Amino acid sequence: MKQLRTFGDERELAFCAYCGGDAGTRDHSPSRVFLDEPYPENLPVVPACRQCNTSFSADEEYVACLLSAVLAGTTDPSAIDRGKIRRILTDKPALRARIDAARFERNGSIVFEPEQNRVHAVFTKLAQGHALFELHSPCSEPPDSIRITPLLAMSPEECHEFENPPMASLLPEVGSRSLQRLLTEGGLVGHPWLEVQAGRYRFHASIEDGVSVRVVIHEHLAGHVQWWE
């Protein structure tokens, strides 16, 4: 992911990307719990107030552990491929037990029933960070639409639509990173997907009748968050 300096209105960067309050800290977007070491250089960061910077940690940890458990079919740390998640599940037995309690068998397959409110909160937070970082568009209000589903659960048509967003009818803010990428990398094919870490995290942010952010975590869980005009 090529790093660019934003030339958008700097006044927007004085406020928290998540609640719109005064920002006193900075937050990684995405959180490093979704990435593996060594981390990519110059990870995106956005302004955040101290409360928001800490209040999402438990939910992000839950989603990261849940996703690894889903991919492994178990919460057994020895079966998890990510060292970071193995350590969390080992050090936090209550979290492991909570995820394991949502594990059951359906038609011969292992299924986990996620806590949807926590998953939605994390994807909303991720989209808010990407909207400000890439589009220079603060989105502190709740989104108008949020859809989260595994890529494998999509039909071929749904997957194609998700992976190939339509060309935006409006350009992002002048000076934003998104506009710079569009002019230098996107051209006629539109806004490119941005890979934060191969196989772990990528996202796409554009203006589609409002702010539209798509996120894929571990090439498994896909989310589309929108704020309409």
C-alpha cells in the first residue's frame, strides 16, 4: 500500500474519526490485531479521542479471535495459525469460552454464531477510519447500511459485484489520498483496492452516492459499510 500525504482540509484532522469529538491521540486503521508481525511500514493512522482509542479494543480482539476460530473450526490455541491469536486465547480463557459457547454443528459442519453487534461495531469503526484516511470524509454518525458475510457464502454474482465496485459518479475531496490514488493509479478502472497486508487485510473506499467502504479480513470475512448522501 503506497503511502501518501493528505492535502485535504487539516481542520478535519483535529477531530476523532469515530465520534467526532476532540482528538487527543492517534489510532491505527486497521488495528494491528488483524495483522501479523512484522507489520507493514507506515500503517495508516487517524485522529481519535482517548475514549474511542481504547473502547474498541475488546471488540476488535473478539472479532480477530472469532475469525481465526472459524477458519480453524475450533478455539483450541494449538490449532490456530496466528501466533498473536494463540496467545490471546491462551491468556484469556473467558474470551475463549465465550467464543466456544457459540460453536455448534450444523449439517455436519462446524458453525460459530457471532455476536453481531460486536462484529458490526468493529466493521463500522474500520470503515470510519478508512473514510477519513482515504477520502478525507469524516463519518461519525452510524452508517446507513452495513452488510457482512464470508466471501465463500456469496454467489458468483454477489462476489463479482463486491470485488468490482461501480465507477463513482463523484470525485472524493480535493487533496484526499483517494483522489491522488485515482489520478495516479486508478485511471479508467476507478479506485483501486488497497492491500494493507497480503492475505490479511485489504479495503476499498470511494464515493458511491455517499461514502462507501469495503473491507476484507483474512480473505474470508467481507464487509460493506455505507453512508448515503
